Amino acid sequence: MAENQDTQLPPIIAVNQNPAPRTMYDYAKPSLTGTESSIVRLAVAANTFELKPNTIQMIQKFVQFDGLQDEDPNAHLANFLELCDTFKINGVSNDAIHLRLFPFSLRNKAK
């Protein structure tokens, strides 16, 4: 019995007796707190890599995606890749170019 007296129980943690009621919506809505982008930009070995303003303007003018119901995301990707395949930057992979240009092809709800 003396052995049992030496061991102590962990302290009782105070629990909020009246937490604010949560709805099903509160449990279902996404939280972006602490999340990071799943898109990882590829390293570029070229020291002089630069996206020219006219390239960005061309993407913004010809392949824009708003995320509306009547827009086809697959057609947008096909058009975007077709336009990107019209130029090449020495020392830079196509994937690195695509990842850097793609955000310029989105606007409004899609951005």
C-alpha cells in the first residue's frame, strides 16, 4: 500500500464546460490556415532566366480561364500548353516555364 502512495495521478486538465455550439457547416468548411502550396517550382539552372513581359501579355490575352461553369478546364490546359510550346528558353525545362506562366492564365474565381 505504501508503494501506491508514491505514485501520483496526472493533474486534471480543465475542460471548457460550455463550448460554443458548432454547426455541421463549421466542421465541413475548409481551413487554409497553415497550409502550403502543393505546387513546387523547379529550380532553374540558367543565370539569365527571365519571363519577357510580351510572353506574359500573350498568355493573359489568349488563354484566360475564369473558372465559370461554361468553361472547359481541359480545353484551357490544352490551349495553354500549345501556346507555351511555341517558344523555348535555353537552359530552362518546359515544366519550369509552364509552372511560372500558369498563374498568369487564371483570373477571377479561378485565381
